[in-house]
Amino acid sequence: MDYGMIGKIEKAKRYAQEPDRFHFDQFAMTFRGDNNNHQVKFDQGHWQCDCEFFHLRGVCCHTMALERILDKMLPVASAV
């Protein structure tokens, strides 16, 4: 491995320890729940989930779990 790559790996490790450097604007994913898979989307600070609870309440365990995981990488208004 060359020294250039070693430097990039070290920089990536440092970046990974500073989650406030990252900011998600949008993403879509499949969340594997206990009973079913769910399609979850985040777009410009707004969540969507295809589960029934989200449709009733506008929040669900799937979106709340992602808010906890992504913490500082989400806009402040969306964080738990």
C-alpha cells in the first residue's frame, strides 16, 4: 500500500469520528423490521415510512431509530 493511500485511510478514520461533518439531505432505504420490511425516506428534513403507524402519527419506531443512529448528521429540526 502506498503512502498516499495510508494518508487517505487515516483521514477517513478521523472524518468518521466527527459525524457533525456529514449532513443528509435525502436518502431512501429498506428497514428490516421484526414483522416486515419497510420503505423509509428522508427528504429535506421530512420523514416518510410505509408502515401503518407512521401514516397515523407521522412518526414511527423506524424513523425514530434512524434519528438516533444518524443524530448530528440530520438537520436540527428533525433530531430526537
